[in-house]
Amino acid sequence: MLHVGDDAHVLDRTAAVRLRDALGDALECEREFLHTTGRQRADGSYVVVRRGADSDGHRKVFDSFPVVERFYERLPREFTAADVGGAGLTGSRRHMLLRHLVEHPAFDCDLVARQPLTARKRGDSRGSTADD
């Protein structure tokens, strides 16, 4: 039996399994991009992984996706892997996270240079100068 507010619903086993699977899919999902994968875990954490990599050295775990959004908001209008590294990220994780920000549709930025790896925010003019 499932209670929603004052309503009680009786589910047979098949319907209960479908509901459980649907809830699991809603809480936990994975999106693959060209270079990275974003995994929303059932516990609320968000993991950025280098696509095709197996070792922990190619992933960064955040407490939640909103933490990633706040991290992005604090970056300057144009940012490099070194700017991303200011969050305690080292080595290839900086590059992986920068690429994920460029690839994920929630972040309004483009890759503008490969050496050094650099991205620029599109819609936000904060931090821009007259030379932009």
C-alpha cells in the first residue's frame, strides 16, 4: 500500500517494481558527452568522469549538481584549466572539469582555445572589460 497525502493506493507487485524503477531512474541518471560523463547518483551527489576512463584519478565527485553550478558561477567570464584548479583540483581533473562545463547544456560557455585550454561564458557579461 502506498499513501500519498490522505489517499491510499494499493499496488500489485508488478506496478510496485515499475514505480521503484521509475523512481530510481529519476534519482540516478548518467549523461554522456564527447569527452566527459555526468552521473547523478541516488544519494544526490554528482560525479564528473572522463569518458571511457576506469580509474578514480579521472573523476571528481561533488556533493550535488547545485554545487557544480555555484562553482561555475564563481569562475571568471573567461577561464582556463588553471582557474578550475583553484578549487583544489589538480592534474588532468582540471581539464576534465573544464571540458564538462563546456559540454553540459546547463553551462552557457564555449571552448575558445586548446592551448592553454580556455572557455568563455556566453550569456553573462559580469567581469567583462571594455576590451572584450
